[in-house]
Amino acid sequence: MKAGSGDQGSPPCFLRFPRPVRVLSGAEAELKCVVLGEPPPTVVWEKGGQPLAASERLSFPADGAEHGLLLSGALPTDAGVYVCRARNAAGEAYAAAAVTVLEPPAPEPEPQPAERPLPPPGAGEGAPVFLTGPRSQWVLRGAEVVLECQVGGLPEPTLYWEKDGMALDEVWDSSHFALEPGRTEGRPGASLALRILAVRLPDSGVYVCHARNAHGHARAGALLQVHQPPESPPEDPDEVPKPVVEPLKCAPKTFWVNEGKHAKFRCYVMGKPEPEIEWHWEGRPLLPDRRRLMYRDRGGGFVLKVLYCQAKDRGLYVCAARNSAGQTLSAVQLHVKGPILKRLPRKLDVFEGENAVLLVETGEAGVEGCWTRDGEDLPAICQSSSGHMHALVLPGVTREDAGEVTFSLGNSHTTTLLRVKCVKHNPPGPPLLVEMFKGHKNTVLLTWKPPEPAPETPFIYRLERQEVGSEDWIQCFSIVKAGAVEVPGDCVPSEGDYRFRICTVSEHGRSPHVVFHGSAHLVPTARLVAGLEDVQVYDGEDAVFSLHLSTIIQGTWFLNGEELKSHVPEGEVEPGALRYRVEKKGLQHRLILQAVKHQDSGALVGFSCPGVQDSAALTIQESPVHILSPQDKVSLTFTTSERVVLTCELSRVDFPASWYKNGQRVEESESLVVKLDGRKHRLILPEAQIQDSGEFECRTEGVSAFFSVTVRDPPVHILDPREHVFVHAITSECVMLTCEVDREGAPVHWYKDGQEVEESDFVVLENEGAHHRLVLPAAQPPDGGEFQCVAGDERAYFTVTITDVSSWIVYPSGKVYVAAVRLERVVLTCELCRPWAEVRWTKDGEEVVESPALLLQKEDTVRRLVLPAVQLEDSGEYLCEIDDESASFTVTVTEPPVRIIYPRDEVTLVAVSLECVVLMCELSREDAPVRWYKDGLEVEESEALVLESDGPRRRLVLPAAQPEDGGEFVCDAGDDSAFFTVTVTAPPERIVHPAARALDLQFGAPGRVELRCEVAPAGSQVRWYKDGLEVEASDVLQLGAEGPIRTLTLPHAEPEDAGEYVCETRDEAVTFNVSLAEPPVQFLAPEAAPSPLCVAPGDPVVLSCELSRAGALVFWSHNGRPVQEGEGLELHAEGPRRILCIRAADPAHAGLYTCQSGAAPGAPSLSFTVQVAEPPVRVVAPEAAQTRVRSTPGGDLELAVHLSGPGGPVRWYKDGERLASQGRVQLEQDGARQVLRVRGARSRDAGEYLCDTPQDSRIFLVSVEEPPPVKLVSELTPLTVHEGDDATFRCEVSPPDADVTWLRNGAVVTPGPQLEMAQNGSSRTLTLRGCQLEDAGTVTARAGGTATSARLHVRETELLFLRRLQDVRAEEGQDVCLQVETGRVGAAGAVRWVRGGVPLPPDSRLATTQDGHVHRLLIHGVVPADQGTYGCESHHDRTLARLSVRRECPVLS
């Protein structure tokens, strides 16, 4: 007998997973999947963890490896996740998919005149959802096409079709388009079909079905491609027959290769002279690269090897051989086995809102691929397949559609990067003419006008509020139509002053906010949203009373009519009594009574605030007993003789409880003990038995705790055998199957082929302690089969085979073929029916001899021939012979495939010139040949390139690498390749002397200058630069190189040769800062110091000197300070002369002037002394010789004059008598201002006052009398001016010297560039220069106690075009200028340029300029796409012109 293990097969594997399904209620739902396995798996469908059974509505169709679930008449309860679970002996796998059941739209009731139809209860409204979408189609011209879709949604959506973004009625020729209701087949929802009769080639495009209702918009698209059918023209009997081309005598060979594998083509060519070989692919010459290797093998053949073949490598490969005697060709057609033929582009750019279409062609028709974006499945509604073509249509893409889109088919896939470019839209304009009206109490009316121009897309108005003093704006309403809205006090959260603003919002953005002028005081009205409720709690618990108001407001709590303090968070009703806590959070008010007592029962709690009063009662009850644990039913499982403890914890100590089992009260005994420990009640079973199983209950005063107890025997385990046992016997032999368990007396059952075995004369069952046996006393062939020994949950398996005694060899029954690779272990096994039988082994007819390389083994009935390390010569036919029987084994030994163990990834090496570079590959086999390639061409060994082999390692060595040795190297081992990228750089060129990178050098001029550098290596090239420019050798500049020394020499250096010199190699540089000193500068004229120069004020002054060198620098100073040119001072240089010129001298110009040569201390200098005589002092103001002054009795009299300079002597006289500063008379001086002040003027102070200076005088005629009353003689007149004009307000005042105060919009006017105030006698004027629209307002003149006001209105000046646009024709590539002239100079942005009514897009070729009244649009290098209608617009005018662009015609020469 023999024991062994069987083959486990392969576990289930899903080739196609079920896809999610969305259906309407009542429709049919189907899930499909494809699953393989060996043996074929059993498939079970589950939902919610429970297996599903077939019924009237549910079936499970199966077709080979394809399994399905078909659900008829889907109901909402059928929605959920369905799991397909596949099992076989080798393992288990599962896949899941969701089924969504949508509620159908209810039938519309009869329309009522005043009521809108409402959906039935439970049916919610929603946005449109596509249940089925149009399918992409590829058809021939003349066929009929139907595109159909079905959409769900409430209310029922409106459907319409578009082609390539245009409505069907906008398509040039749509007469053969027809719209008709789709086939709903009893399913609810809207359906619309587009039928195209006799399609034409222009009908190709993207068709999109739109669905829209009040809740949203959805769309689905499909691609239609129309192809020209193949035509066979009728035969013309008169037509000359075309020449017949004979077919090729020898069609090209066909070569198939799997995607990712290598393809190798070999062409052997002979000829004299030796031919030249050239490889072609699809008619184009091939050059070697990293994936295409070209070489000549040792047999003289020319080889082209394509590594890691891809789909793009397929095609016709031709080997062309040429020499002077002729040429010959050899061709092969390469096919790459891959499922995807036409792949996706690397990237696809689509504008936002356009349709995106992706196409893939597969080699096999009817296959189903999978479209994903960024790893997530795309909806099936946008996927279509037809034959070999697969399409993905994304209508109206948005930025959310961007990402990596992948089409997958099996293990192959193709990916594109979908990029969505945004189209810039202008946001809508703001509302106009916003106004606020506060007519009604506690409401405010807000009005506005729609924006101009009107937005292009639907828009709404968004109204926001802001409480004065806060920075936050909060949204109030969204209004669809323009007009007005009334905001009541209930719309604000709390009382306060509120401001409002409004804006326009569309899908293109939001306009700027417009703030309503002023604010409004609003007060919310408090209402009871959720009132107080009676509270019932247990003794010692907290009682919580709560209510919700409609607004934030303060309130007062009462307890039994007594007001509680709400200004403190916690308090007591009275000392030592009930404690409470008041909480207020937003709209909620809470009163918490802490740890209430039984005596508090019946208390009345009240709440009061303006407009709201509410109350509730408090009830206290005794705390009942309840179970603390367990809260839920407890299920427990034990084994026999185990201790069982059931615990129930009550809320009260020592409270009685009773225990029940299966509804009967238990009685205490030795086997059941009941204990009470405080709150805990325990039931204890010291040694549980199987009969103790049951339902236990701990019961007390209406509450119970439940325990489910299960007591089982300990599990039985099979100790032997642990593996499947195979038993072989011959006829009439006794067969014994033995099974050992871990417990004596455990029940054991025997089964044969699934049926329980019964004891008989032919089958004996024996039990001996833990050993159980099945005995076949005289086994016969029918007694063979599968036996099982079952003990509890475990099984032992036995396979019994009874062989007729006529056959000695039990296994193998047929010829055995063994394929092995060299050095692999090979075992040939032959099983006999008797252990003592002898066999004879032969190879190719000769008996084998046992050796270390060939072992013969014998074990019971098994005979083995073992080859520990098989060699190629071990291939042959082996026989195991006994008597006239034999078992045949055919052994085939091949070399193992060569693999590159190292490196596994591409290697990048960077080396320096002359460095040794070693590229190393380690192979899986030592004797495997390899080929080395550089840039696609096979390398040849030389002194500069050495090829080495060391066991499994192969090396390519560059002993002294040069830059030209860099490139891509490939080590090809036949079935595998390794890649190396080598970069060889030159050694760094360094400057070794001087060590410093920057030096400062000083030389005398004129003189010899030499700059020296030492470089390494000695052959390094250098460049010399002066002040950033490269220098060249000349007579005045010599460049030298001797060994490693590099020099730059200036034999006769001049001062202008000073500067920054740089010596630069390829990697380093040294800087020499060279300065050249000159002889000191001397003053030649004047020879002696000049005498002082005295001039009168206003006279010119010229100071001059002559230097010994014309280019010398000088510095002028005045009284030790540097002279700055300007303010009447000029500095000149005329050759060696230096001049300082003062145009008009004044006293400030007097002093010592010094001209110094150079800035160094002690440099030569020359000084000049300039003296300016003082000017006479004169009276500047008042200008008149006599001035009348009126003073009021008791007031101060002040007479003031302004002199031309400070410090001048002044004398005051009254009526001829000189005045002195004493008593009421005070004489004051403030710089050039002289003042006579008389305190408390009297009538005798009137008279003639004289202010006398040596060269000038002024007279004041003073009168002392009461002033007349101040009044306005004339009123201001309202003015209306145009934008940009001046506005002058005028009034008359009495007396003429009265003061007038001007105000604008209530604010005092301050004079400035725009505001001018003037006085002419009694006339006063206020002038506003260049009025703007914002200057409109109220102007007020105030004099004494009187005032007058007038309104200023500013009208916007129309911006009209005087010179309008003209049509322009231009050649392609020319520059075009479009210009207009306006009637006035407009502000920036006052006009805008458009094309086709749309603002010009940003473009570097477009430029707009403004030059006063003229506005220009410049287009650089026009192209045909620029032609169209261009316009220039202002708020008041518009002009248009057409630009035509002619293409440049080619000129034939």
C-alpha cells in the first residue's frame, strides 16, 4: 500500500467582473461575470450575507464560464450589493456589484386651473438621470441611424438634441433628421429618439442629448462615423485595359511575437565584392538604437534584434544587400500579439464646454474593455462599442473631467492625459440705481435696476446685510427677478442698525457689491418655536427645562412665582435650598434644577420675555430598580465540566431577584448555586453538563436580564492520518484503513463515495480505544473508492484502488513525457502491485548502470530512477520492465534560458576622462554567450575596449575612457538584456597659481604691466577678458603661453588701460584689478592767489583756473561745503580750464570758493573770495502808499507791513509824532514783518499813521467806529455743468470787507488746485475746476448769521466718435492699425475694442494705445484667423469695420 498527496488544481479567477446597474422600478436588472478555475468552480449569488435562491423573479443563467443574475420586475427593496462567490477544491474568490432601483416618475394628474400638479406622497423630485444613453455607431453612407435615450426625473425633464454643439435646426442640411418618441417598453421616464434617414458623410460628428428640469441639467453623447462604402465601377468596353501586375513569386515570411518579448531576424548574404547591408522598416531605413540592435554573428549572418516588442513595432522588415554587381532583398512581416491596435494619444486638450471623444481599436471584435479616469470606472452611459471600435464620449467637459483616462483590455491598456482648458468669461455687471426707503415701521424697502449690459447667462441677485459696528456681511435673500424687496425686522437675528448691499451672480462669477446708502433700525419679533414641557425625573436627578425662541432676546425665569437671578450663571432659591443654573445659547434658553428632592415635586417653572410667556410643572418620582448589566441578551458557550457564572447587577443594593431556566424557577442544589453580593446576583454551575444548556433569566419588578447558555462536549480531533492516504491492493488482499482520535469513546462514522458504510461480511468496522478501523477482508476491484472517517467536524480521507492481479505495474498506465532543463533533478517513478517484485531499467534499449549520476531506489511497491543533476546527454527513452510489462518515460533535457541576474535596472555611470570604466553583467548560467553593443552597434575588442568573462560575470572595460567613449551600452544574453548609460567628462582645468581668485595690482603710468597664471593640465586653453570683453593680441597687448604659464603683457600701459582683467579656463577664473597711477595735477593759472572779488546783488560772477592736465578731476567748495550745480550756479570744463559761473549774485553767494584737484587730502587747490553788497530794505506789503483801516471801539487796532528783508530799521508816527512801545501801544517785529498794535482802540486813536524805513514808507488812515451789520446781499444760483467744465458760484456781501465761509455738502471748503476762492470788493466767488460726476452736491456761503445754498449738477459728457473705423484689407503677415478719434479725451478704459461683439482675448500680437483723442488697435503679423468684424465702443457711441486677410500666393520661379 502507498500514501501520497493529490493535485490541488487552480483556484477561481474572475476574468470579467459584474458592473453596477441602475434601473427604474419594475424594469429588468441583469448582472454578468466570467470566472475560471480547475476544477470548474461552483457559483453562488448572495445579498446581505445570505445566499439567494431561484424564484419567479430571480434566475441564475449560466453559459460555460459566464454566470449571470437576472432580476425581473425590480422593486426598491431589491436595491443593494450583490456578491458572486465562486468556490472549488483549490480556493475561493468573489466579486460584487451594486443594483440601484430608481422610483419612477408618477403619472401627472389632470391639470387644475389654480393648482400645480404635485408628486404623490413618498415620490421625491430630483434632477434628470439618464437611464439609457445613445450608443456610438460606425455605419456606411446611406444607412439609417437611430440614436435613442431614456431619462428619469421629477418633474419630467425636457429633452432636446445637439450636433457638434449646434441645435439641429442650426445644422446646414438637417432635412433628413427626424425626432420621434423613444421606445419606453412600458418603463417610466421621458424618451426621445433622433432618426437620421440615409446618412451622409457630413453627418459624422458628436450627438448630445440634453435633459433639463427645474432641479438640474444632464447630458449624454455618442459618436457617429459615416464611411464611404467600397465601390466597384462598371466595366467600360472601350476602356484600355490596365497593365496586370504579377504577384510576388515569394510572399514575405510572417513572424509572430508576444508583446514585451524580443524579435530576432537573421539574413545570410554572400557576394563579391562583399555586399553592404541596410535594414528597412515599412519602407524607411532603420538606424541602431537602444531597442534595435544590428550586428553580424559568428556564422557570418547579419542580425537585427528588436527588444521588448510593442504594438508600434509591427510591420514589414526588409534586409537589403547591395554591391557593384547588383542587389537582393529579403523581407519578413512582424506581427505583435496585443489586443489593442489603435491606441490613445499621449494627451488631449479640450476647451471647457466642448465634447471630448476618445477612440480605441482592438484586434478582436466584440470584446468588452473598461474605461477609467484616475483609477475610477467611468459611467457606462458614456461608453460605446461596435465591432473592433470602442468610443468614450464626454459631452460638455468641465474641469472635473480632466485626468488620466485609460482603456483596459485584459493585461493591456492605453492611456491619455485629458486636459480641460478654461474659457475666460466676464462676470456680470452690478445692479444700478440702488435706493433704500424706510417708509413702514420695522421694515425697509430696497429697490434697484438690472445691470447694463444684461448678462449673457441666467443670473440672480444676492442681498447681504451687515450690522453697524460689525465687519461681517451675511446673506439675506437670493432674488431671481429685478425690482424691489421688502426686508422686515423678522429677517434679522437681533435688534440693531443694519446696512445692506447687493450683487449680481451668474455661472461666470459675481459682480462687485453695491452698498445701499444709509442704514435701517430693525427689531426682530420674538415667537415661541418650542415651548416648555412638564418634566418628570427621579429623586436626586437634575431637571432641565428648555425652550427655543425665534430670535435672540433676554428673558426671565420664575420658580413658584419667584424671579430667579439671570445675571449670575448659578444660584440658590434661598440659602441651603434648591440650587439652579441658567444657560442661554443662541435661541435656546435653559433652566437646570440640580439634584431635585421629593419635596420639590409640583414646583411651577415659568419664563417671560417681551411677547412670550410660558410655564411647566416639575414632578418627582421614586427611583425604580433597573438592571445595570447586562443591557442586552448574553449568549455563552461552555464545554462539559467547565465552571459557569452568570452575573446580573441591579441599580439598588440587596434588592430581591429570582432566577429562571427555560421559564421555570430554579432550585438551589450542589450543581446550581445562587448568590447575592450587594447589587450583584450570581447563578453558578460548578461543573456544567450538556443538560444544563438552556435560557436563563434574572427577573425583578418588571425587568429581566437574559442569558443563553450552551454546554457542549469538547471537540473531537483526528490525530492520524493528517493527510490524504492512497491505498493500492490487488484482488483478494486484505485492506485495513485506520483512524486515531484524541478521545476514547468519541463517535466515528465511515463513508464510501459519500454514502455511510454499514458493517457486513465484506466490510468490518472495529473500535479499540481511540483507534477506529475499516477492514476489507478480501478486497475486490468494486470495493475501491473514496473513503472518509468523520469524527465531529474533522475528516480523514482515503483513496483505495484494487488492481486485478493480472497487471504488475499500477502506475503509470501510459507513456510519460518529462521535460527538464540541465542540472535539474529528475525522478522517474513506477508503482507495482507487489512490494517484492523486481524490475529492470533501460535507456534507449540498454540496461542502465547505477552511479552517482544515476540512482536506483526501491521503497515498498515504488521503484524510482533518479537523475540528481540531469545533463543534455541524459535525454532518451527509459523503460521500467517486469516480465512482459514495461512503463515508458521519454526524457527531454534542454539548456535553461539565460537570465541577467544583475543589474535588473538601467545603470547610469559618470566618469572622468582617462578613468577606468567597468560595465559588469552577472548571468544565470556560466557558459552563456553574450554580445555587447554601443549605440545599437556591436562593439569590437581593442586596446581601448576589453571584453572579459569570469564565470557567470561578463565585463566590458574601458581602461582609459575618453569623452567620445560615452553612449548607451547593451549587454544582450539572447533572452534578456541589460542597459548602461555611460558619460565621460574631461578633467577639470584649474588655475594653480595664483592661489587667490582675485588680486589688486597697482602700476605706474606709463609703464610695463604683466599678468601671469599657471594652469593644470599644461595644455589647458585660457581666455583673457578686460572689463567683461574678451581681448585679442595686438601691438599694445601681448598674450603668451609657455608650458603651464599663461601671460598678458601691456608693454606701454596708459591710465586708460586700468580695469578688471580675468584669466578664465573651462572650470576656473582669476581676476586682476589693475590700477595705473598718474603724476600729480598742478594749477598753471592764475599763478598767484586772486584778490577778493566784490559785486553788487544781481551781477554775474565768473571764477576760472587752468590745470596741468585736461582730464583731471576738480572739486569746488563754498565756505567748506561742496558746490552743487543748479539754483544759479554752473560748472564748466574747457580743456584744462575749470570755470564756476554765478548768473546773478546775492548775499548768500558771498564767501570763500575753493577749487581742489582730486579728493585726496593735501591735494593742490586754489581759492577765490567773493563779496556781495547788501540790497536796500523796501516795503513789500501793502503795495498801496495809503491804506484805509477801520477799527471797532474797544477792539485791538493792528497795522502791519512786510519788508523785503529782515532786520531793517522801522519808525512809526501818528499825526507826525513818533510812537514808542509803551502802554496800549506795542511795536512788534517778526522777521521781515513789522506790526503796530493798539490795545482797546478809542475814538481819539483815529488819525494818520506812518511806517517809515530809510528807503520806503507807508501811510494808514485809521477810523474808529461801530461796524455795520454783516449780511448777504445776493443769493447763490444753482448750476448745471458738463463733466470736465468749471463751475463758479458768486454772491454779494455787505459790508465789502465782511468774512464769508464756503461749505460743500456741509463741510468747510479748503482752497486747493481744484477749489479757488476769490474776493473783489463786496463780491465773493468759489470756483470748482474740472468738475467730475462725484462733485455734484450742495454749495453753501455763510456770512455772519445768514447763509445761502445752491445745488451743483454735473452731467456726463457724451464720448462720441468724430473719426470712425474704416474697412481694412491686408496681406497675411502685415501689421494692421485700426484707429478712431473721439470728441473729447476720455479716461483710461472709456472705450473698449471688440471682435464679433466679444471683447478681445489676451494675445501678444494685439496692443491698444491712446494718444489724447486718438485710440488705436495694433495687430502684429495678421493671419487668416484674425479676419472678421472689429468694433470700438463707448457708453454713448459705437463704430464697426471689417478686416479682410488675403493669403500670400506662392510665386513660381
